[in-house]
Amino acid sequence: MPVKPPMRQDQTDTAAKVEEAVLAMIEEQGVLNGINLNEVAKAAGVNRTLVYHHFGSRRGLLRSAIKHELRKRQVQTKTPSEPMRLGARVVHGLRAILEGGSWLRLTTLLHMDGSTAPRLMPNADTTLLQLERDRALGLVPDTDDLPALHASYAATVYGYALFREIFARDLEIEVEELDARVSAQLERLFDPVTQGETPGTE
């Protein structure tokens, strides 16, 4: 398979403009309006042909914008390797998603469009091994269905991250305050360790 030659600086600048335009449109218009390549090209001040040349398709553009957002925000997507109580792991996941800006909304758009990539749970195999280890250490509830446990807390975190601004509006709470309060509640809900008990001890 031939190696794709690196983009020249002007090509890189054009790609960055288009990616920024997509991120701005998502912020302003929301997820359900979708992404129209003509509108993206207009917002970026480039020819629509260039958008197709750089990204190939709407899905290619969205995937590129996701990577651009994660790089820009310097988001760490790796699962923590050290033993963790489940509540702490859930809160860590929530914070990582909130730091990722529009990536979850962009990924949701892709999946609504029928795409299978990027994966919503890219580190699932690693996380399941860590959950199994942490269950043996008494940091995770005793369950014989770790995949369902993982899906349950992922659904909770993703759902809150997608709708947090709506929740805050309906509850008449500032978003940042609600983030902190929800994080505290999630840690209590998912943490099997009695408060004040030292993890891994009896």
C-alpha cells in the first residue's frame, strides 16, 4: 500500500481551517443539524473541491475534526493503568470527555450517520482487564458481567456529557457547578468502598 505523501504547509493550513469550521458549526448549530460540506467550505473560506480533496467525504472530515479537537485540547484518551475504585474511574472518564470539547458530539454524528469508527469505547479490552483486576482487589462491585458494568457507566458518562447544558438549564444550575455535583454523585453511586475505608484493606 503506497504511503500518502505529507501535506504541504498550505494544504495543512486549509485542512485546519476546515476542521475549525466544523467544530465552530457544531458549537453554534448543535448535533442534529448535521454537517453540510458546502456550508463547511463557505465557513472556512475555501473551495468545496478542496474539502473533498483533503477529506474525501463527510465522514472523513468529521474523523479529522475529532483528531484535531483532541490534539488541540491535548486530551489523554488512554485508560489509567493503576488500580482505581470504580467511582474514581467513572469520574476520570467524565472529566476526560468534558475536556475533549466537541469530540463526543462529532463521534455521535458519525455513528448516527452509520459509521462504525471511531469507536465509542476504544480501550474496552484494556478497561475490562483492569476492571477484572480491580474487582479482585475489592475496588469494583462483585459482578459476573463486567462488560455490562462497563457499558452502564459509559452510557451514564456519555449521556451526561451530551446533555449537561440542557440539564443545567432545566435545573437552573451553572454548568460548571453541575459538573462538580454530578461528579461527586457518580463517585458515590459507583464506589463500592465504604467511605473512610482504605481501598484494598480489611
